[in-house]
Amino acid sequence: MTDALLNVYNRAPITVERGEGVWLYDRDGTAWLDCVSGIATNALGHAHPKLVAALTEQAEKLWHVSNIFRVPGQEALAGRLTDGCFADVAFFGNSGSEAVECALKMARRYHWSKGDEKRIDVIGFAGSFHGRTYAAINAAGNPGYVEGFGPRLPGYVQLTVDDGDAIAEAIARPTTAAVIIEPVQGEGGARALSGEWLKRVRDLCTANGVLLIYDEVQSGMGRTGRLFAHQWFEGVEPDIMAVAKALGGGFPIGACLATSEAASGMKFGVHGSTFGGNPLAMAVGLAAFEEIARTTTLAHARSVSEDFYTRLSNLSARHPDVIADVRGKGLLIGLKLKVNNREFMGVARDQRLLVAGGGDNCVRLLPPLIISHDEVEEAVNRLDAACASARAQLELAA
Ligand SMILES: *Cc1c(COP(=O)(O)O)cnc(C)c1O
């Protein structure tokens, strides 16, 4: 640890040096089974040969030119992404927060450009996470992330997923611009929203001329076994969508995708990014997209995730005093615990298993999509041992 770093992270006391597939290795050569994947980012595991090749080849040619020039890689990746979903256009940034920021600006600007300047309100939901910019923390409304950062921004409305009446009432208001939803809440604790819930909100938005924004920064790019999580359901497509995390397979890339209609207010000069969509990022993004969007990769993710849920429900039946609930979708898996989740991450580390924290006292399992069935079995065996030592070491909630 160094005092020269801003002290905003609760870092695990390990220093990994290299990775291969789902395994991380520290300086002593100890192997860790990685069910964090850089927080749902290294979807193809560590040091995937195709990503390494794409990165190194491009690194020798051209890294960055700025958006003053055409970047062919952007045109190619935008084409792949829009072919793979509802969207017509893409804007590239460098992170999830920037993708969300673009989505929120686009939604307000859409109504403004139609002469409907009063439509500025964005409806967000408790338990969401949209990133760390001012707009993102206000859209998600997590008290721990907005506190102390000055007044709440105007134009953000907070609701709960369960309050159907309030949702209908808020969407019908003439000041509402957009609704922002994570189809599977990630950081909030791996809560998957149902197809019926999404359909109802989609229909309410359509009926009221309100834009629907999905934040698929975590749930997208194959994480749930479809390219995007909302594609599990019919008739729930958004108007705008934020994507990042696994989009670059570990290289920082974010994208805001939209229909041409929703994007129609975004004219020349009103938005931009210096680094967004640079040639290096686009080369890696294209290679990652090609691997992740493959039918076989997505089918594999679905198959290992079914294996995971079967084994995890057996595990929770064996440890009802430690595990309260198994939830999530695909390989965005949450274990709601009856012991402190942060402490449980420590006992999992004792088993050389890395898991991520989450809201609602969850730990999240976010393995690379390429995890094998044997590695799923190994992960659950290590969780089994972690549950046993949690019982011995940690205080169980009554
Ligand atoms: C991680 C995440 C973000 C923020 O992404 P950054 O790259 O950290 O800015 C936004 N939304 C969701 C759903 C996320 O999981």
C-alpha cells in the first residue's frame, strides 16, 4: 500500500502479476480462480491470444489520432454493434460512466430539439449503479455515492422497482424525459428484472413519448448468455443503451448506442471525446466482439451458467445458515449471504477464489464467459470450503 494514492478503494491484499484464462497468478506463483474478471470486464479471460495479437499489431501502427479524423475501426465496431441489437448509431467513449453520460445528454437533447424543453426528468431506480460522474450518481441515487458532493442535480427522480403505481404516474408526467434501467442490476446485488416488468415500462414509455435507456454496461456483451441481457425478452428494446466493461475485453471502451430517432438531437459539435474510439481501443474491441458475439461463445456461457446455478442451489441447500439466496442471470451471479459479504470475500480468498462484492450483502460471481465446466465445479468446491470456514470463523446473522 502507498500513501501516494487517493484512498478510495478497499483493495484485497494480493498483488497479481499475470493471468491466463480464468486464472490469476501472484508473484509467488500462487494461482487464483478469478470469478471477478476485472468486474465483468475480462469476458474472454486473461491474455486471450486473439486480443493480445490485436493489441500488439495495432500498437505498432497507430494508437491515437483524435476524432478530428476518420477512424475506420470505429465505423467497423459501430457496424457490428448496431447489427447485433436495436440500435442504428454508436458513440464511443472510454468507460461506462461516459456511455451513461452520453445516454442522459442524448435523452434530454432529444426532447429539447423537438421543442419540448420541459422534459428533463430522468427516472432511476434504487439499487442501480450507473457510474461515478455527477450525472451517473444522481441517476442512480445511491445515498452513499451522492452524500457530500453538493446539492442533488435537478431533474433526477428516484423510484423503487416494486412500486408499479409510482412508476406509471412518473412516466406520465409532462416533465419526464427518460427512464434509465439496468436490466440486471449488477453492483446492487445481481437482481434480474423480469421480462414482464421491462415490457410494462417499455409500453409506458412508448405511450408517453418518454425514452427508455438501458444501462447494459455490466449485463451486456454476453454476460447473461445473450449479446445483451434485454434480448432474452420480446418487445422490450430500449431507445438508448450504454455499454462498456466487456466491450473491450479488458481494454477501456464505452459505447452509447441508440436509434436514429433517439439520437436525432445530437448534432455536430454538441458532444465528443478526445480518446473515445481511438484506433488501439477499436482494434481490441473488434477482436473482442468477434469472439464474444460468436454463437458458440454465447451458448457456452448459457451452458456453464446453468451448471453454476444447479451447483449453487445444492450449495445453498448444504449451507442454509451462510447463503440466503442465489440470484442473477447468466454469469452475473449473486449470492446473498447471512454472513458479512466483505468478510466472506476474505474466506473465499483463503481458498484462492476471487469473488466481487455487491449491494444487499451479496457477493457476485462474474467469471470469464470462457470458464469451463471443470472450472465451475472447482469454483463451487472452493465456495463450499469457504462456506464451511465462514461458519467456523464468522458471526452468523440470527
Ligand atoms: C461499472 C458500471 C458503470 C460504470 O462504468 P465505469 O467504466 O466504471 O465508468 C455503469 N453502469 C453499470 C451498470 C456498471 O456496472
